[in-house]
Amino acid sequence: METNQILDEIREINLGYMLLAQQLLREDKATAMYRLGIGEDLANIVENLTSSQLLKMAASNMLLCRFRFDDQLIAEILSSHHRDRALAQSHATILMAGLPAEAVA
């Protein structure tokens, strides 16, 4: 994959992520903060971004979203093919709920 193509893909992912995050925050802020793994300060910033600001952020050459975990157990639970998928997802959700939300530095 060429560098320009990679950068285009990153921008597309960023834009989709930022639009989804903003929509989630505007619909149900508390649930969105939990699902996004962010604190209230960052939630307020994202929620109040103008379209122009959102597009500028999305145009970054680095991914704005990231994995919320670096725990092998959570990764294995989320990627496993158990018969009871709902139970596995619930287990992962419980484990991830204990992780701290990201804060604006």
C-alpha cells in the first residue's frame, strides 16, 4: 500500500470515527463516554466541534481512535469464537469497565 493511500485511509477512518463519536455524545452523553472510553472534558470538546474543526482533526496523518485495551485476556475474549458470544462480550465489557477513561492532558 502506498503512503498516500494509507493517509487517505487514515483520514477516512478519522472522519467516520469523529462523526460517530459526536453523534453518540449528542444522543446519550453518559453512554457515549463509556463506549468511547473518554472523560467528560474530552467529551465536551468533541461534542462541541464545528464541522470545520472536525474535518481539520480528521485530516490528521495519525489515527485519532485507538485500542482501549492492551490486555491479552480482553483481546482473546473479544476475538474468540465461543458458542456463547453474548457472554464473552459481557465478560470483556466488565473487564474494560474497570479501565480508566482517557483524560485531556
